[in-house]
Amino acid sequence: MSRDHDPPVAPVEERWPAISFQERMDTATFDVHERAHIVVDGAVCRDCSTRDCVVACPANLFVPTSDGGIVFNYEQCFECGTCYLVCNREGAISWSYPEGGHGVIFRRT
Amino acid sequence: MADAAPQRDVDAIIVGAGPAGSCAAIALARAGHRVVLLERGPFPGSKNMYGGVVYPRILDSLIPGWWDEAPVQRWITRRSTMVLTDTSSMSIDFRNDAWARPPYNGATAYRPDFDFWLAGHAESAGAELLCSTTATGLLRDGAGRVIGVRTDRPDGDLTAHIVLACDGVNSFLSKEAGLYQHAEAKNFTLGVKETIGFPKEIIDERFGVRGREGVDIEILGGTGGVNGGGFVYTNLDTVSVGVVLKLPKLAAQQRRPEEIIAGLKAHSAIAPLIEGGELKEYSAHLIPEAGWSMLPKLTTDGMLVAGDAAALCLAAGIWLEGVNFAMASGMYAGQTAADALRRGDTSEAGLGGYERRLASTFVLRDHRKLRRAPELVLSDRVQHRYPQLVTSVVERMFQVDNPLPKPGLRRILAQERKRAGVRRRDLVRDGWAGLRTFG
């Protein structure tokens, strides 16, 4: 059988409803506290060339800025710990858990 | 010193109402001790997710008949081990009817449901559950002995004769106590998961199961060049699909986790199982992956550590277990703490029974036996070269290239081994390592 006769397979974007990263993150629930539980020192990040946090954070919370720094948004954090483990700059990431009751909440059925 | 025992708020503080903490609390409370179980989430399980299968037989002694009440999604009756390359897949598919009946084997369950249920048993046993409370540090006496925890509650400090750190994979308490040397990225994997909703009938049909029967597919390959693995699990009306990614490789490959899941979902072996569903939840969590080689010290004066906090998670390729190790280590920690409280000696020496209990049961015996597995399973050859080798050998075995005659298996093996860039002595060495590891 030649490939010409294969049934057409829809491209990936048609087989799943298109979903933006923000919509993806909105499927999880976050009870955001006013205090940021993770603080990133952009000055330390400025001369970092690997930017491992930007790639590895599953919530995509590390955003490179045009001036070579990194902006971190703590609000939709899974509290997983990936960022401080992959970070190779001493003092760049100050990591703690959010205040009790706050942060990510995985749902009960 | 013959001082009377100092006053403490409670007998035992358990930090973390996950499977380890709740089983520890059940053991301690049933022994008659005053126990506080701290949980930083608004309810037990709210911070917890996992790949998806729990093996609860360790509960036989703690909660007899647990299968009648545990909030299980499906009982695993089909277990597939799948090897993926970009354009092919090979599965070993095992189905067992006995796993659909008590005492069962594995089950899929949502952790917020399962952990909530287990913590309910801790409360029924008499433990006091305090949710929305983060333990922010240890309290120690002048001699350095752990005597309680600081919390972020207004009334702050809480003292006890013993603290059980069941505070999960990041365990800041065991790091503060000096039980961990240094947490290294290479010892951890990141698990990311999508839970995708379908009508139950579609899941039954696509996966070939009925009623409460469920499927567990473990995947080698399909992780976009990042060392790790993939998984697909059936819940009642959702399918969990996700990947486990070795942290340093993930960072080095410059591919984002959700892109790697998307790649797995698009594979011809996976896509027909999950297309058309609605994304219900995206989530992520770290896994202490390195097993035996990363185990911390388990006790210090006034403190024990259990579960993921003690890195007691078995990531041995064909065996992927964690909740059972957490429940068991928590239970043994609770029993040891109860004995120590009764004797009035919660020093490190007085807690020596914990490691003895773990060493005489599956908790440390499995870890010791499989101590070489995580490194072997996550090695570059097993991750990248062997899937190619295996699938290309099978492809040539089953491809009918008439008018050419069938090539002999030995010739196929030799040719494909060369093509996959695997040296004969490495194959022999890895085969031997595999036998020593899993045999």
C-alpha cells in the first residue's frame, strides 16, 4: 500500500483542542498569599548563561527580560522545588513554602 | 543526668499528613500517645500528586479490609511495559484477573482523595490534625536535640518529645537537622502530568477493560531525548498521561516539560488512547529518584524521617513505587517512636529500632537489592540506544521483504547492534548488570 492511500491523520493541533499555557495552568487551583514564598535575585541571574530554571519550571514562572535579567511570578507555583535544584547560582533563589493553607491545591473528586 | 522529663505540648509532632505521616500518626495514636499531625495544605493530599499507582497491601495490618473503603479509581488488571522510539513501539502486556479481586494488587487513586482518607484514619485513631499549618523550622534544646517545630500559626512554636519529619521530597526539616548532606539535582526527577477527562465507556473501550478494572502503561523512551520515562494510567473517567524527567538532562536539553508531554501524546502508540479528551488538571512534583545512593541518615536525637522526606521512593525501572514505601516507613517510624516514648528514650540511640525495622522489611531490602537500578535505568544506553536496538530488531524479524528470504536472527542482532552504536562488550556488561540488579 502506498502512502498516498493512507487515511489522513489530522495534525496534532486538531486532535486536541488548542490550549494555551495559561489555560493549562488555569486547570490547577491556587490560593495565592500576598507574600511571595520564592524570591529570585535578578542581579545574581544577570550573568547566568544556562538559565536552567526558565526551561525546567513546569509552571513556566521564570521569564527572561530584555535587559538580561529574570522575572519570577510566584502566584501559580506547584511548589515542586525544581528551580532551586537546577539553579547553579548561589543565592539566586530563596525558596520556602507558602503560608499554611495557601499555594497550589490539587482537587478532591 | 537524672532530671525529670521536661514538659512538652504533646508526645509527638508529625509534619506532613501524606501517606507516611498519616500511617505514623495511626501507629502512635493507637499506642495511646498524644499526637499532632501538621499539614501545610488546606486538607491532607492537597499538595500531593504522583504518577499514579498505589500498592496498599502494607495497610492490611493498619486498616484491615482497606479495599472496601479506600477511594480507589480503578484496580490495575493490565500492566504494560512499553518501549518507544519516534516511529515505533513495543509492549509487554500482562493481564491478570486475580488483580480484580481482594486483596488486589495496584490501584489508581487521586492523591487528594487517598491522602485525605488515610488522614481520616489518623484522626479516628486519636491524632489531632492541624491543616493550613506550615512547619517553618526545628526547635532544639541546648544540646542540639530536636524538641519541636516552629510553625506559621499565630501561636507559633509546638514542642514534643519526638518529631517525625514526613514533610515530603523537599524535606527542609531533615536538611535543617543535618540528615541530608546536600540535595543534588542529579538525584531527582520532575514528574509532570495531564489528567484528561473522558466518558467512562470510552476509557473502557480504548483500554480494553470493564467496571473497575484499570490499566498501567509504563514507558521507556518518548521523553524527547531527556532521560526519564513516560506513563499512562486509567482512572474512572480520566486518563493520566505524563513524563518523569531527570533534572539535569531536562535543563540541558532546553525542552520544556509540557512540550515533552505533548510529544508523548502525539506518538502513534499513545495518541489513539487519549485524543479528544478535555484537560482537567495539569500538575507537577519532584521525585527522589536515586534510591539507595541518596538515602539520608534516618534518625537524630528527638527526630525520625520517613517517606519521600527520607528518599524512600523506589524508581527501579520496571518497579515504580512510592506511596507503599511512604506508608510502611511511616508506620515503622510511628511504631519505633511509640516504643521510644514508652521507654522514655527518644535519643538517636533510643530510635535505633527504626532502621532495624526498615532493614528487615521490604522498605530497605528492596532498596538495597535494587540499589544499582536507578543508575542503570536512567543511563544513556538504556534510555536512548536500547529502545532503538530492540524495536529495529523486532521490526526486521516481522517485516516480510519478499522476494528476499528472512535474515537470521543472529545477523539481524549483529547488524542492528552496530547501527544503534552499541558495543558488544557494553551489551554484555549491561546485560550482566541487569541480571545482578533485577535477578
